[in-house]
Amino acid sequence: MEKAMKRDKIEVNDRQLACAHIKSQEGQDYLKGMASAANYAWVNRTSMTFLSRQAFAKMFQSTPDDLDMHVIYDVSHNIAKVEEHWMDGKQKTLLVHRKGSTRAFPPHHPLIPVDYQLTGQPVLIGGTMGTCSYVLTGTDQGMQETFGSTCHGAGRALSRAKSRRNLDYTEVLRVLDQKGISIRVASPKLVMEEAPESYKNVTDVVNTCHSAGLSQKCIKLRPIAVIKG
């Protein structure tokens, strides 16, 4: 990618950024690799959904349908999508790459499923295992200002390495237990890396997007169980 940027004289304002022309060999290779990764993620989530349904059905001696365990919405984050947007008074076909954000289309957008035509696209905002998460909806203002995009989570306040150095996993577990949150984790290291203190305040992030008109608050979710790793 860096060689392609040098060859095509592409400059970016941050050394951590890289890009290539969409129709170049590098651009096409990237999109194919991204599609493969997205398919892997879809299969993972589908498998976890199936296994979760089976576990609940076994525990409650019922069926997933009777337990109303249907998928509300499934969406990929950090992915590029070919979309139609208005720019400079003209409708154009763009490749919108949302990194650290997710799609948030407004009500009546043709790409939204029928069930959400009146509300706008559901936006799933993961918080932390000890605080809360949110469901937002897309807005017309967001469509105009950010190509129908908004935040997709709180964002880290501490790096994974710093979290492991500074936090005590037993204390994190104690606080979660006090809040009535059950946790099943593969390694103590993951407890520290994903501790609430490792992330920014998700409510502040969500309120900022809401106040800016990029998305609207809909539902606040409280964690009761966490599975990591």
C-alpha cells in the first residue's frame, strides 16, 4: 500500500493512514481481503447466535422462537461500502470506508430493511462490560454531514498493554460481582484489557453524537453477563 501511495503520489496527513486508488491492483486486493474478513465475521456471529439460542433453549426447556430470540440487527464495523451520496449538489457513487465508525442511515433510506424504514437504521454502540451499551438510530443530518455515519463504540482510554500494567484483574472481577454482572473469561489478561477503566465514557460519546445530530439515542442496555475470549 505504501509503495502504491509513493507511485501514485498520494499524500495523507497521518503516517498511520494508508490508501490506494480503488481500481488499482492494490485497491482491488484490499477490497477482496476485506470482503473475506467480513465473511469470516458474519459466519462467526451466525455461529455464536445459533449456539446462544441452543443454550437458552436447553436451559429454559423451550425453543428459540418461543423465547423470542430473533436477531434484531447485524452489521459489520470498520468496513468499506459502495454507496450513493450527494456531493457538491450531485449524486455520486462513493466507496465509504468507516474506520472507528458505523453506518447510520436515516428513515426511509432504500437500503434499510422494511422493519426499520420508519425509525432509521439501528446503530449498535458497544460500551464496556461494566457500564452500558446503546442502540441509536440514523438521522437525515448525519446523512448530509458524515455520509450516514456515527460512532461505533466508546473507544479506548488505555492501551491494552497499559491496562495490563495498571489494573488488577481481581479488583475488576470484584467490582463486576458487586454490580451483579456475571463473567466468563478465558484469561485474566482479557479482564484487564477489557476493564471499564480501559475505555472512554460511552455515555459521553453517545451524547456527543446525539447532540451533533449524527444519530439519535433510542435504547440504553445494562450488562448482566459477559463472555470474553
